[in-house]
Amino acid sequence: MPELQNIELSRTYEDVTQSRGDLYVELLSAIQKRLGHDEAVVVMKEAINSWGKTQGRTMLCHAPENFLGLLSDFGYAPDNGKTFGVQVEKCDDGGLDVQMTKCPLKNAWTAAGLPDDQIALLCEIASEADYGALEAAGFKVSIDTWQQGKSGCCVLHIRKKN
């Protein structure tokens, strides 16, 4: 029975994340109508980064270099890596590199029939949550967001901040 509960919980996480993806599309569209495309992207990135910062403060205990702890509390969250298909490429004293092999956000955008260039833009915008969270947690981060022709999804490169 616990395995069934884990599967149901993972489905719930995926559904919630897909709903967040739908919200991003609607917000971007509404902001674009009022402020134009470029300003809408700026506003979305700013808001999502700020939201990410509120999430990242709980991981300050891992700064400056507890990458294994960060992997556990961030990389594998919320369901031991199932929702995002987490694949660890590196986790050592030098940093943490994590490949997301799937993404419910991207799945929502694909299911909505959005073109690849729009999906790539939304991935870039959504990555601001991770930038905000990881920077607030005391780490340096760079993210290779999904681009047309790439397999999987984003790759996060997390390092010690200076």
C-alpha cells in the first residue's frame, strides 16, 4: 500500500506543477496584453524569482557547500526525484549538476499545443524559481534551460558562492 500512496503522491505533484505551467501561460498572456511582450517577460521573471527566494530560505543550512544535503532537500524534492526525473550528473565537493529528464511544466505547455519557441521561453521564465531559491539558499547557479532539439529538460549547475 505505501508504494501506491507514493505513486498517487507523485501524480499529485505532477498535476500541481502542470497547473502552475498553465498559470504561467495565462499570466504571460494577460501581462503581454497590457505591457507588451518584452515587459511581460521581465515582470514574470521578477515575480517568479521572488517567489523562488521565499522557497530557498529553508535551504540556507546547506550553504556554502553541502551539495549532498541540497540534493536531498532540493534536487530530489518533492518525491525523491520522480516528478522531474532527476538524474544526478555530479555531486561532490565542487558542486552539483542535475539533469531534469522530464518536466510537468513543459508537459503542460506541450499539451496546450504551444510552439517550441514559446515553450523554450516559458522554460527560461520558469527557471527563475530555481535561480531565486538556490541563490537565496546561498549558492551560485546556472541553468541550461530546454531548447528545441534537446532531450530531457533543464540542467542545473550549482556551485559554492565565491
